[in-house]
Amino acid sequence: MDYSFTLPINSLSCYTGCSNYSGGNQNQHPPRIVRLQNPKPRRRFSGFFSSRPLREGSLVLRVCAVSSVESRKGATKDEMKKNNVGKGKVEVGFRLEHQVEFGEHVAILGSAKELGLWKEKVMMHWTEDGWIYDLELETIDEPVEYKFLVIGKDKGNVVWESGGNRILRLPEKGSFSIVCKWDKTDEEVQLLALEKEEVENAEEEIENGSVSQSVLDEAVSTSAFVEQWQGMDVSFVRAKDHIDAKKKGYWDTADLEGVTLKLVEGDRNARNWWRKLEVVRELMLENKGNENRLDALTFSAIYLKWINTGQIPCFEDGGHHRPNKHAEISQLIFCELERISNRKDISLQEALVIRKIHPCLPSFKSEFTASVPLTRIRDIAHRNDIPHDLKQEIKHTIQNKLHRNAGPEDLVATEAMLARITQQPGAYSEAFIEQFKIFHQELKDFFNAASLEEQLESIQNSMDPSSKVIPSFLESKKILDKIDGTSEAEQVTALMNTIQALDHLCREIAKGLESGLRGDAPDSAIAMRQKWRLSEIGLEDYAFVLFSRFLNALEAAGGAEWLAESADKENLTSWSNALEALVISIRLVGLSGCKPEECNAIESELKAWQEKGLVETEGSENGKRIWALRIKATLDRSNRLIEEYSEALLQVFPKRVQVLGRAFRIPENTVRTYAEAEIRSSVIFQVSKLTTLLLKAARSVLRSEGWDILVPGEALGYLIEVQNIVPGSVPPSITGPVILLVDKADGDEEVTAAGLNIAGIILKQELPHLSHLGVRARQEKVVFVTCEDDLKLSDMKTWIGKFVRLHASPTGVTLSPTEIPIKSTPTSSVNSPEQESTLSFAAKSPGSITNQVVIPMEDAATQTSGAKATSCGHLTSLAAASDKVYNDLGVPASFNVPRGAVLPFGSMDVALEKMGLVDSYRSLVQKIETAEIDGGELDQLCNELQELISSLIPTEETIENLSKLFPDTAELIVRSSANVEDLAGMSAAGLYESILNVRLCDPIIFGQAISKVWASLYTRRAVLSRRAASIPQEAATMAVLVQEMLSPDLSFVLHTQSPMNNNSDVVVAEIAPGLGETLASGTRGTPWRLSSNKFDGTVETLAFANFSQEMVARRGGEVLRLTVNYSKKRLSTDPVFRQQLGCRLASIGMFLELKFGCPQDVEGCLVGRDIFIVQTRPQPL
């Protein structure tokens, strides 16, 4: 299928205008074109002449002979609307088979008024099949004589065909075609009758644009382009001297720099529109390959929008540049935007911003890049059938202005004039009004302000001949527009039919655009590509309206409550349209360039869950609950996509809008609402509303109120809203306990690092229960919940600053204002006796120095290698015995452990001594002990210390010893094993660095991985964590654990005692696709969550996974992030697999708990059918 955007032949007309030729009448007008509606199946025409098959529903061209204004006099509107020829009228299509030299043109001249009365040449149109001209002749008794002539390149040289005049006798009525050959004037003329079906519903074409006959006859309506106009009011003048002299701009360049300064200074010197377009072009070209590209695109988008709305005015500057200058610059900008759009490194923000620029560019079709474009207004301004004052107003307000310095204000003026001359029927001649309407359509085409229907019609002939998507969509839209007054069911059906038709059309257009713009593409193909691009954007805009109507219909039917009631009755019919609408809306977001892979995955999941349907039971679990959990997981993922889209725009626009608005003195309200308006006017806004409604219904089915409990309990404190959990979040003026309402978390935060008085956390996003942040909050006895319900979050904000009670238990979550107790001590500031004992031991026992350079993992001991490495060594011996262990139900507890070795405590000291950095290191450690958090002192010292340690190189002996244990090409993971982690009272989960996928065959990279792990002992978070635990910085030391790197299908964290209710009979597992870093680090999303009973084999699915990406290790040290489609993941689709995996994890968890003597926090993975355990530590309780 060819999508190279070759323009259809009939759009490449060579018409140059009769007034350019000797003897031409200055009032001469080119043929009128009318685009008729509701086309029927028929053959393709070049004029009336069949040249190739035509797809059903495509648009046919017909040129009617209106060579002068007078030829339309006396025609009533009813006559103009007729598709067939009236009595006394004959339609004739002439075709001359003749080739001429490049630049030459063919005309026809004859005795009939429509053929110029032998005075005015009527120019024909070139097609692949010859020169054509179609006209309507009045039936007369006398025969019509005519002849063809060739107009030379210099327009003065005319060559007539030889022989006598051709003679045509007309019948009374009908439609006919005539085929002629050059110089064969003596051949008998044969009128070839055309069937009625071939004539009706045809199109007419004008040289300077296309206009629908129905549009011509409609009352004047304001275009969307003009509706958004906020510039100066139109003032009609009758002389150049009367043009408003108030033409001053405003430019404040104070504090501006870089891209912004260049743009504002450029505008100061660019008074008219084409110069402003040139400023944008230069800005984009200068920054297309550097870090300022997003700035250049964003400021250009804002600037062009304010120009098109009149808030940045365009003025005449004394120059004289026709609209073809604007068209040429627009083409250059468009090509650059297309190149950026097809770059692999394009960002989400850039993709979204580029879509804002396209509608602000004028068209560069061939008729607008011609040396003298938009000439019809000149002829209108010289008509003799309108008052002199009106002629002067048209001439000076529109014609001269347009041809000297065209700008958006010209379309505003033209629509105002059109409204004025049509306000009182009969005040002006119909021929004049018709010509002005045609000009108005041409001008709309130039400004790319045409309606959606007109845009689609303009690309119809460039689509695949077998495609019916445009006629299908337009027909669906037409039915929908007339659906008022019918039943609700009929309206919803029509609405869904239109949404589906729009979806099919958008996909076909996107497919045509995906190949990118070829470097050798001709101008005609580039111009057509712009039309395709604008059609795609226009369809997305119309989708906003369709989804808005759908949501209204859904709410009218009962909304979320109605959907939930239907699901409770196990009837999903009501969900069908809603889910399909969401699928299509998500697909449109992806087609717009917003995370297309993510959109495709969400679409696949929703379709799969819809197809899977609702069954009574799934495995041993309630089918309705499993269905709702799946749907909810994907809807939550959809919500994240919405947030990322909105955040992308909010990151891009507000600050830049403020800067540019201040520079140009744009009204404050426009600046303030810019970003919000961009979001609320896009289809993503409707996606958000639909997702929210469906989520509410799914939660209702699950009897969920939007809460998720990570750490149960009760907390009292002042409710404080913060963006992140970081030092300084809590105002120092608040000394009592606080409960944080947190916008975002990445899962690696330290609670105590943000403040010792944090008693509770309410997070506004989902988070894995067993993420590092969740584990730390549990260890520090901080009540931790998440809330995704917008209404509840809105209610909470009314209590910010007040003292509240947060209660979280398996029965639910409550938050309410309460009285301030007489004395309240933050729970997190007091360590348990067990924790105090453990931390005291850690502080007094920084580790023992050994003479061993490398210790095999199975020989690791806490004194030399830390608790983590020692635990892994113990796991190695347990793995050997696990093959023979089964639980009471016969489920095996077998597991494997990857091979490993340890660089013991003291290895870093050896490297420091070797490089002579011991004194510098000790000095920095001492300073860190007392460094102030505020003012940046601590940050600077941490950075210096990490930089110093990162420069260290492991000894050659270390590398040699490791090479004896691992093959040089083996993928390895380098992990921390400090003396202050994996302890009963201090897990420090995720606090220190792990480096994935390194190999001994690259000793430099491997050495850097070792030094990075050493250096992670002194990150800001690690230092503050030890401070909060009262551990001296000099007491901390780091061993390094090196293990084989696995490439898991699934990774998991499991707690052998339920963290929700401390049920010791249950193992709770959280599972993520790919590497475990996705799970442990708290990447946005939800893992699979299984609760497995150790004794009866019951497995309950608590949640389905919806992480957007999985981390996958590849050979050669590469770690990829791949988009996940959960409809392809067994754990989401196969209940038997979930049951089996849950039982195996319960058996392994129970075995480890027995061997280590207490509940365990276990990390592991599934590789094929084998389970590997990579770490276990005491579970915080």
C-alpha cells in the first residue's frame, strides 16, 4: 500500500488566470467548483472522463462553466442546489488529447457566451488523460462553434489549431462528453451521453481552493479559527490613509536569555506575519540538535497560538510580500517538525508540543505558493455590481492588506465582511455574494481553518483507492448530527458507530503518516502530508466532543452505580460500550505520540479482559472479584498515563507561558489558564473522566473505598501536605507529631530522614506494600496508607493544618479531626528494645578485618562480611537440603541460590591506603558527623566523600581471585553488605547501591561498580538514616557481595507473616515481571499480590500487577526497560499457575522461617520453572 502522499492529478491544475493574457477581461473569473455531498458509487472522473477505478463513496470532480460573474445572474438558489441539468441546459465535458511543452497551456474559445464569445480565452485543465473543461451551455437553435489554442510560456505567443471551426449542435438537455484531437477539426463530433448516476453528486473544482455548494448556500457561520480571536476588532477602511495608526507592540526583554530573548527580540523586528513565521523557523533550526530544542518548540507553540488569536498583533511594515512567502516559510517549518517527530530521541513533551504548532501554520498547497495566490479578492474588489464604498472597503481592508502583508486578522476581516453582506437578503447580487463566499473558503483553506469535513475531503483522493473510511465516518457523523429526538438506545448506537468510524479513520491516517517524510518528497506530497496531519489532529479534537457526549449518556444511564449494579448481577453488557470507548480513546492518545507502546499495552489488556468476561469462579476464587481486580489494575495504569500526559504539559508550559506572557504583556488570565486549557481541551481530559468513572464502578464491585493499607495502626498528628518525603518537608515550626499527605513517592525514601515526628503517611498514589519505603515505615512503626479516591483526597485538604486521627485496619481506613492530647510523643522517635539492642551492637561492632581478599559466599560470617552476605551463605546450604523438603500438602520447598563471593570489610580501607587517601577520608567522615542539614553543608560533604571513594580501584589480586570463582564473561551483580543493614532492628532495605550486569572481562567497569557500592555508604539518605538511628558514621563499614546475575521471568518479595494483620498462618507475596529492582525500588504501579495459607493451600489474589515496564537483563551488560502487556502474562491470565506459584512460595517461606527462627523478609525470582532465593532478612513487625 502506497502512502507516499503523491497528490491526485486533478489538484495540480495549471490554470493561471485569464486576466494575465492579452485581451483578457480584468473581471474574468476562473471556473467555479462545488463539492457536493453524499457521493454514490461510480467511476473516477477527470472532468466527465473515466480514467481509473474509483472507490465507493469517493469524491468526483465536475467543473461547471461559469467563466464570468454575469453567467450566474438570474440563477436562483433552488436552481443552484439541483444536481441534474434543468430544462434548456446541457452539460458538456470537453477533452482534448494533445501534449504541449512544459509551461505551455491549452485554452478553448468559441461562439457561446460560456466559451468567451471568441474574445476571452477559457483555460482548460491538465490531467493524465488530456486537457479537460466541463461546462453548462444554454440550449439555442444556432450551433456552437469553437476551437482550441495553445498559450505559450510568455503568454503572448498563441498557436491556433489548423483547419476550420469545430461545430457542435446541442440537444435540448442532458449530459455529454466530447473527445477531440488537436488539428482534427474536420472530424465528426460525437456527443457521448452520460448516465444520470455519473453526473449527480459530482464535484466542481476551483483553482484557488474548494468550496461545498451546501456551504455556499448556508447562512454565514463563524469558523473555529475566528471564534478564538482575541485581537483588535475589525475596522473597515476606504483608503490606505485610514488604516489604524495604533500599531505598537510591547517587548519586555528584562531578565530574558537564550531562546526566549531571541524570540522576543526577533518579534520586535518582525511586525508582519511572514516575518514572525521566519523568527520561528530560525529558532527551530538553530536549536534542532541541542538541549534547547524543547524550549524552542514550546516557545514557538505559545508564540504562534497568541499570534493566531490576535494577542500578539501583526502589522504592516511597508513591505510587499504576497501570501506565497508565508506558505514557503510554513513548508520549511512543517518539514522540520516532521523530522523531529520521526527522531528516536523525541521526548513525550516534544511530541505533544509539536501537535500544538501544526494548526498554527498556513497551508503551502501549490495554489498558495504560486507567485500570485488568492487573486479572486482582486476581481471581487473591482466588480461593477456593488457600491463604490463597499468596493473601497474590500480593496483596502482585505485585498491590498492580504497581498501586502497577510495575517490572521485577514480571515477575521473577511468573515466580518461576509456576515455584513449577507445580513440583509437581497441587498447585494447573488453572484457577488457567491464569489465572496468562495473567496472566504479559499482563505480558510490558506489559514488551515477549514472544517473537519472539508479537511477530510481534501485528502480523500490521496488515500488508497479501496479505502472507505472517510465516507463511512462522514456518513456516521451525518446520522449522529440528526439523531436528536430519537430514543436513548438509538442515540448511543449512533454515537458508538461514529466513535468506531473515527477510530478506523484515525488508524488509517496514522498508518499513512508513520513512514515519515522522505527527503526527496515533492512539494505536492509535503503539502498533502500537512493536510493528513491536520486531519489527524482535527479528528482528535472531534473525538473530544464524541467522548463528552458518550460520558453524558453514560451518566444519564446511571453512571458508575449503574455499571457496578450490572457487574454485581454478572451482566457486563452495560460495560461493553464503556470499555470499547476507553480502548478507542487510549488508542487515540497513543496515535498522538503520547507513549504509544504504553497505550497499545493498555488497549490490549482492556480488550483481553473484556473478551475474557466474567465467570462464576476462576480457579478456586470468586470470578466477579477476579474480573474486577483485573479491570482495576488496567484502569489504574490508564490513570498513570493520564497523569504522565498532564505532567508533561505542566512541566512544559506554565513557566514558559509566564515568561513569554510577561515579555509581550499578555493578559494575566490567559497566562494563568494556558496549561489547564491545553489539558482540558484535549482528548486526554475525556479519557480521565471515563477512567475515573470506570474505576469508581470497579471499586464498588470490590467493595473498596479507594484505600490501600501498607502499615496498619493508629496515628495522631497535624495533617501536613507535602510533595515528597524528603528532609525539610516538615516545617521546623511544627514540633508535635505529623501525618503527611504526600503527592508522590518513588519507594526508596527514608521516613525518619524527613523528620523524627512523622506518625503517619497518606500517599496519593499506589505503591507496593513490600517496597523499601513500605518496609521502612513498618520498621519505624509509621502508619502508612495510600488513597486513590479523588473525592476523599479533596475532603482531606479541608483538614490540612488541623490535628487528625488516622486509623487503618483490615476493616477500613478512617481520617477525622480530633482533639490535641495533653502530651503527644511521636511513635517513630522511640526505638523498640530489640532495635536498641541491635543498633548498639552495630555501633560497637563495625566489623572485623580479615586477611582474605575474597571470601566464598558460603564461608561468609557476620563479623567479616555483614548480615546480608552471611544470610546468603546460609541460604546456599539450605538450598542443597530444600530438594527433599515438602510441606504437609506435599508442596515442595525447593529453591536455588546464585553463586557468590564477598569482598570483606576492610577491602575499601586497603584501596584507600593504596591511593594515599586515608587521611582525607577520615577527615570527611568526621565532618559529616556534625554537618548541618540546612545550608547545603551536609550535601557538599557527602558529594566530596562519594567522589573520593568512587575514584578507588580494587586491587588486581581481588580481580584475580574473583576470576577463579566466576567465568570472565559471566553477568554479575555487585551488591552491598554493610554492617548496618539486614539487622533485626534495621533492615536499611534499598538504602545502599546494587549494580547490575557487570563482567570481570571488563575490569574498569567492574572496578567502578565496586567503588560505587562502597560510596553508597555515604549518600545523604544513608548518613541521615544512621543519624536517626544514633549510629556514629565512623562505625559504618561496607563489604561487597558479588553474585551471578539472573534473568528472571518474575521477581518477588514475600513476608512470611502477614504485614496487614500479623497473621502467622499466611505468607504474603508481591510479584513483578522481570528484575526485582522494579518491585523493591517502588516504581509506580501495583505488583501481583498473593496471600497464601501455609497449612491449607488456599491462595487468594489480592491485586493484579500493572507496572508499565519490566527490567530485563541482556547479555553484554545491558539492562532494558520493556513495556509490559499483562494480557500475555500467565500470572494475570492463568488461575492454575497463580495457585501453584502461591503454594510453592508459601512452602518456601515456611521452610525459611523455621530455619532462621523468625518471620522473614525474602527476595527471590522465578527463572523458567526454578525458584531462586537471593536474600532473606528478619521481617519488620
